[in-house]
Amino acid sequence: MSGVTNVLYLRFAAWILFFLIEEGFALAQRTKDSPSDHGGQSPNQNDCGTWVRNINGGVFTSPNYPNTYPPNKECVYILEALPRQRIQLAFDKNYYIEPSFECRFDHIEIRDGPFGFSPLIDRFCGGKNPGLVTSTGRFMWIKFTSDEELEGLGFRIKYTFIAGRDTQINKILKFHSAISHSLR
């Protein structure tokens, strides 16, 4: 391909990708178990990975929670909020994933976007509860991985959708404007 053709192809591919993301289509989901799309429902406690589009929020867990998670699992959860909303995760206090240096073995990885290459928020393992984790946009990609050795309790995460930053700023500006007009 020539240079111009390559540029046109990349621009076309970028627009297609942008359209699919904005329209909320489930582009991909990869799990070692069978994939499932819940069409707006919270994932089943036994499911391993899903794309979630539930406007009310919900809960998902590591496989077998509250019992020990199984070895050799990889579960990808993709959460999608409405436009101008963000996602907030709250980990249950009963949390334990096999600890390791830099969480190289069993871990939960959280990314700020719908893909495995979206910006990394953090990678968690061990017994210290991560607390609240919040996205900057309307998507969050979460992967739980367990290796062949040393399993743990796992996790239970409650997710909610909160107003996006631009929505909060607009509310503040409207409030400020209303106060300014009332003082005149």
C-alpha cells in the first residue's frame, strides 16, 4: 500500500472504531470460560467475564466467591455507563487475592476505558482492600487472573454510575449563575 492509502485506511478504521464505541456495541470479550452478554443485567455470580450495560449498577465477583477462586482463570468484565457518567467500584471488605511482587501472579487489573490497552488505573492483589476506584469516562475494563498455584478468597465488587466531571462542572456553573442573578 502507498503512504496515502495507509493514512486513509487508518483514518477509516479509527472512525469505525470510534463509532462502535460511541454506539455501545460489545466489540470483544475474552474469557477462558464461555462468554455471555447480559443485555443490561448484572452478571451472575458464577459467570466469568461479561459486558455490562446496566444503568442501575450492580455487583460482580471472582469465580466461586465467597469460596476460594479456582486456578487458571482469566475473566474480563467491561462496564459501560451512559454518556456523561463515570463508573465507581467499591470493593467488599472480604477481599484476598494471592499476594506477589507487582501483582505478577493472581491479580485484578483495572483500566480506564473499554479495552485491555486502555490506560491502566491499577493492578491489585494481596489482602489490602483497594477501596473506591473511579473511572474518568464511561467505560471500565477489569480483568481477573489466577495462575495454577495458591488461590484466595477473591473479591466482590459493587459498581455504581456517577455524574461525569463535565456534568458536575455544569451544575456548579448553573448554581453560580443562579446566585449571581439573585444578588442583582
